[in-house]
Amino acid sequence: MAESEGNAKKMVKLKSNDDKEFEVEEAAVIQSEMIKNMIEDGCATSVIPLPNIDSKTLIKVIEYLNKHISNEEDEEEEDEKDEKKDMGKAAETGEEDDLKEFDEQFVNMGWEELFDVIMAANYLNIHELMELCCQSAADRLKNKSVRAVREMLKITNDLTEEEEQEIINDAPWAFEGPEIDDTVN
């Protein structure tokens, strides 16, 4: 699936909304359910346009996809030999640690960029990337005050002072917590 004639890897071209093209291994892009379906249906013969994703965000998504390419063929070969099973498990643990560290570093980006990646992951239907980025956003919002969350998410307060005061009286805990801090960036 990831290889064509010889040892050349099958490549797919993606085009961002700012007309930049990126050539990516098929094994990486099929993590996107949308692109996988396009390839399976024969709709991805030349360049796949991605009108909802800019090149800066697409570069981040491709970085994630390349790091998370599954090595199913390697795993099948390891399962065939008993001696390599134990070594394969040790290697898998090392790979899992590397991926976990990569993921932690990957989401260490600005708030706006994180939301752009979330939107791209949603559009491309990349479940793992969506979960990773949404968890990072949730962790940044956790225990923040209502005012801080409004500011972070750019939500306009449409309550009157009287309505807000009534809510504060009914649920004072919602207005407690730290304001904006370095977890936003």
C-alpha cells in the first residue's frame, strides 16, 4: 500500500488554500479518513486541494502525520519470528515514549495555531490529532475563571451587569480561578 514499483514510496500531493503544494507519503496521509476515502475512491489522481487549510497549518499537520506513520509491515515481520517478538515489544515501548514526547512538544504552540490545527484535523478527519489538540486546549482552559475563558476564546460577554451579578451570586465558584497565564501561549 505504501510502496509502488521498486522501493519507491507512493506519494500524494496536497495543495493548501494559499496554493502551496506538498508531497507526502501515502502511508502518512491515509491517517486522514477524508484523504484515505478519496484515494480508495480514485479521486486523488493528481493534487488534492485543501481549501480550508493554509500552508502554515498544513506543514504542522504533515509533521504530525509523518511522525505517526504506522509500521504495520514491520510489525508483521516481527510477529513471524519468536526471537524478534521480545525485541519488538521493547522497541515498541521506545517508539511509544518517543511519540508521547513528540506529542507533548507538538502541542506546545500558540493558542491561535492550536485552533488552526484543530480545525484542520476536524476537516481532514484525523481522530488522533483532533483528540491530542482538543485535550491540550482543555488542559489550558482547566480551572480558569469565566473571564479568563471568555478572553482566551474571544467570547463577547453579552450579559448585562445585573444578569452577570445574578450568576455570580448563584455560582460564585464559576468566577473563581486564575486569570490568563502562560498556559494560553
